[in-house]
Amino acid sequence: MDTFLQQVVNGLTLGCVYAIVALGYTMVYGIIQLINFAHGEIVMIGCMVAFSVIVALAPSGMPPLLVVGIGTLVAIPVCMGVNYVVERVAYRPLRSAPRLAPLITAIGVSIILQHLALLVWSRNIIAFPQIIDLHLFHLGNSPTAATISNVQVVIILTSIVMMAGLLALVYRTKIGIAMRATSQNAQVAGLMGVDVNNVISFTFIVGAALAAVAGVMVGTYYGIAHYQMGFLLGLKAFSAAVLGGIGNLAGAVLGGVLMGLIEALGAGYVGDYTNVCFLNQWLPGFADVCARSPEASLFGSNYKDVYAFIVLILVIVFRPSGLLGERVGDRA
């Protein structure tokens, strides 16, 4: 039970990050039906910029939370600016082009941003400064009780606040009404006085702000940063958006949390149930392997990236629109 609870805590932490990134994918797709594969690189840039600021300010003696906060505040406008330029230069001229053209462009932008980051921060894995003291809180009285760290608590709470803030923005403000109108039918929204270009740019900017914070979360949680870190993270977040229902904000949150839980629980349990000695009880052919390497398993925790995608494939096969359904407007 303690192991299960620990994996749930880990999964919720990871799932909240996936949900924040998935919201950026689903907002852009809901507005212009574009899969922005460069969104993961925006997360990476946010992490790298915050890293540079934190490294510069860490020796100053400032409080650690203030240093991380300043790094985040610097990363957010940088990511906003990058995403705005990407939308303005790469995506807007292709808005009326066949859907394959902006998709290929998005992949090209992703590669360009990766290599620009390589030029700025090098190809080496960078150790993210761990200036915040780690405190563990036990979720029980037993010696093996599950624990949750102060960093995990901050990530989960910050993610919840950001999700609530985004929902309030979309459903309680004028710009949110304009976003939903543009999502339903951009031409009609334009005839009603909505500046469609500004709404689309604003959507990219909001998604970039979420991605910047997610990048700081990932860097703080794992302690490392790399110019290619956004690729797999972005792919998982996009998968989370598809899992919950692309274009659906609630679906992105649900898909992100489920993706994190599946990954954590798979890493915690699948290895035990595919251990060669365990399988030898049912399949005697594993006896020799069990004798040589009793700790070996067919699908250990190193396959954790596979589990979530297996579930995603199953969901797409049996429910192509995602768990909560796809939401897209009328593009006729």
C-alpha cells in the first residue's frame, strides 16, 4: 500500500506538469486546429532561461524561493516572445494552406529551436541548481511510509492554481469569449468585431507562459536540463491532450494526470510482474534466465516511457475522440 501511495504521489506530480503543457497544445488546436509540435521546445527554453538566471543569482545570497521566482518571471516573457514570433513568422502565413504544410512547419520550428538552444547552452546535460532545501513529509507512521517533498507540493498546488486561472480566463473574461468564438468559427467571429489575429497570437502567448512555468517545474524537480528535453516531454503532453480529448481543456487536464499516473504506476509495478523469476512460475522456460539474473525483468522501470503510449493507443483504437471527446469549431 505504501508503494502504491508513493507511486500515486509521483504520478500526480508528473501528471500536473503534463497537464500544464497539454493545455498549450489543446488551446492552439482548439483555435486553429494546428498541432504545434514546437511547444515542447518552448518548455525547454523556459527551463534553460530560468537555469541561466538562477545560476547568476544563486551566489548573491538572496532567498532561494526569490531566486527561483525571478528565474520564472524572466523565463515567462522570453517564452512568450519566442512563441509570438513563431506564430507570426511561421504559422500565420500558412493559415489558409493545406493542413499538412503547417504541421511540417511545426516540426521544422521544433528542430530550429533545439539547435538554437544547442548554440546558446551547448549540447551537454546541465545540472539544474538545487538551491531549495528538500523537505520530505511522511504520509503515514510506518518506516516505509510514502513521502511527498516540498517541491512536489509546490508543483501540484501551482499547477492547480494555473489550471483554475486558465479556466477563469477562458470562461469569465472578454478575451476568453473571443477565444471561444474564434474556436467556433473564425470568419463569423471576425464579422462580429473580434480581431482573430490578435486572439490567435494571445492564445500562443498564454500557452507559452504555461510552458515556461512547466519548464521551471521540470528543471527543479529532476535537477537537469538539456536542449532536447522538450521533445519527449512535448510528445507525452500532446499524447495527454489526445488521451483526454484534443481541443478540450478539461480533457487536457484529465489526460495529463492520467498519463502521469500510468507512467508512475507502470514503472512501480510492471517490472515486478514481468520479473523473470515471477514469470518462471507460469512459464518454465525462464528458469535459466532466473538462475543467472534473478533481478532481470522483461519490462522494467526503464520502459516507463512506453506504458503511457500503450494506453494511449488503446484509447485511440476504442475511443478516437479521447476520453472526454474532441472539441473543435466549425471551419467551413
